[in-house]
Amino acid sequence: MLSDALRSEATRVESTIADGPIIHGGVTPQEIRAHLSQYDFSQPRTLEEVCTDVEGMLQKWQVHVTHPRYFGLFNPSVTFASVVADTLAAMYNPQLATWRTSPAAIEIEKHTLAWLAGKFGLPADTSATFTTGGAEANQSAVIVALTKAFPEYGDRGLRSLAATPTIYLSGEAHHSFSKIAHMTGLGRESLRPVATDSNLKLDLNHLARRVAEDRKTGFAPLMVVGTGGTTGAGVIDPLPDLASFCKAENLWFHVDAAWGGAAAISPKLRHHLAGIELADSITCDAHKWFSVPMGAGMFFCRHTDAVGEAFRVETSYMPPKLGTVPDPYTSSIQWSRRFIGLKLFLALAEQGESGYAGVIEHQTRMGEVLREALRQAGWRIVNATPFPLINFTRDGLDTTAFLSILHQRQIAWMSEVRLAGGAPVLRACVTSFRTTEPEIQWVVSEMSKVFEMSKVFHETEARRGSKEDLQTPAVR
Ligand SMILES: Cc1ncc(COP(=O)(O)O)c(C=O)c1O
């Protein structure tokens, strides 16, 4: 059986990951390219030989995001069921462009998405598709919003519009919107940054002022983006207020819940996303807090007709449509499409809803443990979120020196971020369901030592001193 062979490999990887390194030791492009130069493809090799070599490269030369002490951007540890699913999808290779060719796969996806749409509180006839990730889902939202607001946009383009559409979002929103504004032809200047309050939430008064000014000066306000868990700080914008504002102003309300959206399946956490049920569209990634391999995003939209209009196309070379069932290639950005949704379906079916919610609640609890341990150790927490993401700093911290030692000593992977354009602070997010409390306590105790070292490092660097003693891995 497929899963037996995979299970032994996955068990081997899983049993070694926690004791292995988190971070590669500063490999250079030249080193990797020199290794790859043995592959001139002139002679065949055995699959076993090449797989062993590739696995060796992956083990040696990457940041191990599935390590329990990886606290970086939301790249999760992955459930075994979702790895099996990805393999099955590759083996059967169903083409999800049309229902006629892949009825089983398409119905599995629809079934899974309908379940999640229900958790968000969206209507039963909500349109939903799996995407490559959150960026594609956000792009889908902008395209569908433009199509609904400006029926002439599809055929005659933005240049036919009397006024330039504008999109409102806080400076903490995801920067995929910058690329989307470029790609759709709106242009980056059509993004209207809205100020944030002291908790980094989008400021409603400033939003109202910006929209009013734009209307007065001849722009056509189109969309407000509320983020349900910002990338930098895990902040949830005031979703119910944004929904009311959008309704009153006739604006599209998009909720980007790329990573925080998974909280909707937890009875303990879902109230934090209140207001999401009023969204016109939602982005949620399965490849973040749902712990499945990349790439698996999801796009939900209550305006099914507008989705159909945005992505409609007719051609004789595609298999004819079956009855009234829409073909995915006419209701999404992608044409040929992988069976993305199987990894969420299989993992959900295996763990059950409560098992899955339990994992999300465990990570949230680990976030609380980390937050409290940092506070006790003298760090200053600078963000407020119910999600497991902590921004922190302390007087005299040089984030670059600190992170460099933390990484060199293989203590943990963390990153830095500037919130609201301020000074850099540290950012730690519990992205792995493998993270445990003893591990967190050990990391925090080591961080105090690293902080002291980073001050020395800073001074010795200034005097061009030796870094040797700082490169020894900390022993657990
Ligand atoms: C809030 C938010 N939106 C969108 C994205 C983009 O998602 P993806 O990387 O899956 O395209 C991210 C990625 O981190 C995110 O945090």
C-alpha cells in the first residue's frame, strides 16, 4: 500500500528532524552549483542514487521549517496524511480544469471547501476554489471585485473606466497587493495605505477620510482589505466595523485571513474572526495553519455570478461542459490545475474536525507559553494578538547581531520585522504542531545568553574581534 512505504520514510524524517540542524551553515551559491555540476544529464542514473543525493542536499542546505524550533514566517510542519495526498495527486495526476475529466477530484475539493465556507459563515452557494496560495487568492478577489463593480472592465479594460478604482488597506496588510495592483493594471498608486491605531489595527476614521477624499477628487473607491492575522504581527483588523463601513459605502470587503483563517474551525478561537461572515471574499491558505504542504491557498467569494463573469472563456479545444456544473478553468485564474485540495481533505478526514481544531489550539497555547516565558525573561512584548505570533524587543538589542548568533548556535529560527515603519523587533510565530513547552522554555533561556553575547558581538565586531566562539551550537 502506498501509505506504508511513505510512512516509513516520513517516520524516519520526523524522528530525526528535531535533533538535526534548523539552519544551514551559510552555504554559498557557488558551493551548490559546484555540487550540481555533476548533473550534466549525459548519462542516466538510478532513481535511488539521485533521490539520496537530493535528500542530502535538502537536509544540508535549507532552513528546516518543519523543525519544532522554527518560529519564522508561516511555513508549517506537515501532516503525514497531507504528504500521502500530495503523492496520490501526483500519481493519478487528475486534470482539474474540467468536471468531465476529473469528477471525483473536483467533487472532493468542492466538498472540502463547502465545509470551510460553512465555518466562515458564508452562504451555501459561495464560490470557492483552491489556489496556489494566498497571493493568487488575493488577486482573484481584486479581479472579481473589479468585474462586479465595472461590467465593462472585462472586455474593454481599465482604460475604459471613467475613474481610477482604489483599494484601501493598512500598512500591515500583505504586500501581495502591491504586485496585484501592478498586474491588474490598477497601478501601485491605486493602493491607499490607511493608518493603524496603537494596536496596529486599521484605523476606521482614517479609512473614512481617505475614501471621502478620493470620492471628492474623482477616484472610484473599490475595495477594503481587512486582514485576519497580519503577517508581521498577527493583528486582526476590526472586521465587523469594516463590514458595516463597506456596506454603507458600497465597497467590496475582502478579508485576507491567509494564515489566521484556520482559527474559524476552533470553537475556542473563531470569535476572534467575527465579521468574516460578512466578507464579499476571503483568502485562506491551507499551506499555513492547516499544516499541509505548499502550495494550497483558497479563495471564497459570495458573488458566484461575478466569479463566473471574471473568469469566463469559451474555446472548442476544451472538453464540453457537463450540464450546469461550472468547470474550474472558467471560474478561477488557473487553467490546468493540480488536485490541490486532496491534501486538506485527507488530513481533515483522518484527524476529524475536533482533532484539527485541537492542533490549532495547541499552537495557540504554545504561543501563550512563549509570550509569557519571554515576558518573564525580561523581553518587552510589542504586539497584541490572540494568535501565536509574538513581536518583542528589549533595550540595547541589536536584532541583526542577536539573530545571527541565535541561528549560528542552532537555538531557533526567528526573524525580524519593522511594525508601522518603526525600529526592527524580533518576530516569533509558532508554525509547527511539533513545538512543545520544554522546547520553548529552553529556547527562551538560551536567548538570554544570546542577548548578552550579542552585545559583546556588537562591540567586538566594532573592534573586528573574533566570532569563532559564537559559532558553536548550543547543546540541549
Ligand atoms: C496575510 C497574508 N496574506 C497573503 C499571503 C500570501 O500568501 P502566499 O505566500 O500563500 O501566496 C501571506 C503570506 O504569508 C500572508 O501572511
